[in-house]
Amino acid sequence: MELISLTELRRRAENELTQDILPFWTRHAFDPASGRMAGVVTNDLRRFDDVPRHVVICARLLWTFAAAVRREARPEWLEIGRRAFALLTGPFWDQRDGGVYWSLGADGRVHSDRKQIYAQAFAIYGLAEWYAATADVKALDKARELFALVERHAAEPKFGGYLEARSATWDELADLRLSEKDLNAPKSMNTLLHLLEAYTTLLRVWPDAGLRARLQALQEVMLDHVVITVPYTHCQLFFDLEWTSLSRTISYGHDIEASWLLWDAAEALGNAGLRDRTRSVALAMATGVLEHGCDTDGSIFYEGNPEKVVKTDKHWWPQAEAVVGFLNARALGGGEIFLTAAERAWQFIDDHVVDRKHGEWFAELDRSGRPLPDFPLNAGSCKIGPWKCPYHNARACLEILRRVPLLEAAAVN
């Protein structure tokens, strides 16, 4: 595989963001006739309307187009952001008990009223970014309201961290799972990571002392309980209340994503000791993914355990996170091997993940890079769906555009 330069990586990311990802979602995120958010759109652009609409996709749409608008305020990007904002703070918002519902039906009525903390986190993330992009005070007010609700109802007081889910009225639930494939555990790495990401973004627009303290506590929870160093540095995924691990599964995509999101939080907090500790963890985790979770073609496997890779599928989002995580590792003082890894990961995306015919990225591929069967035969393989969104790939492009000039300047100096 012939490697590309950093300059070429930046050019390709710019093109992919502005000529493929954002235009695709501008065209397809909302139905042109009804104005409703799309349900499922298949790889070949067939639409399935009679399915639930999930709040996480709405919040990720809001974040994506807010982040794009912060870079360039194109009218069509602002319009998608406004639609997502109106949907998130309207039909998805629980006007009585606060917070966002998990899903709406095709008719726009509440389909699932559970309060998944993962979903509250993404709502905070999107709202904070929308405020940064537009200075809309309502967005900041809603983000702060969600922060207060999460702290009041989901912070676990005895052992730290946050619970997975609450009912519509913020009471206990028997089934806490985020999805059918997850364990019914009271705490998970996935929810904690995305709450960390949300609080980091909120802190940058609302430098509140209480928020800062809670973000630092969450960062320390991640470093103390979620990250382990045996047999190599990676994140454990599911826990009981007292932080006993309930699974041996390793998610390489989550590890490489966590490596840079933990560093992003450390930078926002500005605590020197925490920065030093996080830098070491971020580099070790990126090294773990590079040595244990990368295929020979530079792509990222889906899952493993401490001994071996167990799922060799290639999903779109770990590939996107790999580019950012490896660039971050290089910026933190890791060797040139991380630049090579980032460039190889992008080349795999270019060669296999981007759909040159219908646009956007294939969600799931086999080990050789062939797209897996389309929806509904394979519920996870689609262009738009409950989990398929523009957040990972658009964010990767934006991070490349931000990071490459810094890496180039550091190389000159």
C-alpha cells in the first residue's frame, strides 16, 4: 500500500466532508415531502419509513452540522442544524419530567420513553456545539438543564460514575441495556465515554466550577476503573456497581476513540498532573490497538478478547476513530509509526468504506472490505439508521483538518 502525505490526507478529508458526507445528509436526513427525520435509508437509497426515530441520531445530526457551521456557515448546513435542534428540543424532549426520550414512532409520537444516559449525553454534546456555532442561548440552557438532570438522577453516589438508564420519570429500571447486544449492567464504558465527551464540550462553552469538578471526577473514574493495563492497555466494557468487570470483550474502536477523547478532556480541564497521566494512557491505548486490533491492511477489527481477535468485521466508525486516535498519538509524542497507521487507516476508508456510487460510507464490511448484506436482511447495514449517522466520519474529517496543520508546524519546528 502506497502511503499518502499529511497534506494529501488533509485534502482528501476536506473533499470527503464537503463533497460527500455533508451533502449526503443534507439531501437524505429529512424527508423532502414530509419534513420528518429519515427512518432507515439503505445502501442503495431505498427508504423504510415505518420504523422508530432514535434521539441519538437527532443529537448526532445536531452536533455534526453545528461543527460544520463553526467551520463555514453554509445556509444548507444551518438549515439541517435548525431542524435537528427543533426536533431534539420539541418532540424528543420530555416537557414534564425533563430529558430526552429514547425514540419516536413514525407518527412523531413517543415510542420509547426511557431515559438512557447515553442519549442524554449526546443531547448535551449536540446542544453545546450548537450554542458554540450559533450563540443560541436556548441551546445552552437546555444543555445545562440536562447536565443537572443527569447529575441528580444518574450519578452513582457510593462508588462513582454514572448509571446506564432511568425510566421516563427518572426512576429505576430492570433492563438497563443500551441495545440488545449489550449486557444488562448498571455501568458501561460506552456511556461513561460519551458523557465525558459531552461534559468536555459543554465545559468549553460554559466554564462552570461544578461542571469542571464532575468532569474531572469522571476522567479519574475512567482512568481508575475503566482502563486496565493487563495484558495490554485497553478499556473494560461493562461493570457492576463496585467496578467489577463483567466482560472480557475488547472493542478496538472504543479503545482508539477513548485514547483521544480522554486527552481532549484532560486538555479542557487543564490539570497538569491529570494531563501527564492521561498522555501516558492515551499513548499506551493507541499502541494496544495498533499492535492487537489492526489488520494487515491498516483497518481496525471489530472485537477481540485479551488473547485474540474474535470478530474480524470492519465497521465504519472504528476506521474513522482510528485516523483521529493515531494522529493524536503522534501529536502526544508517539513515533512516526502512528502517522503511518493513520494514513493506512484512511487509505482503507478510501478504498473500501466510501460508497462511490450512492454516497456516504458503508456501515459494515467483511474482513476483505466487501460490504455486508443490506438492510433489512442485516439490520446494522444501512446508510441511515438507529446507529448509522454522520458523527464519526464527519468528525474524523474535521479533526484531520484541525490536526494536520499542527502536526506539520511541529515537524517544521
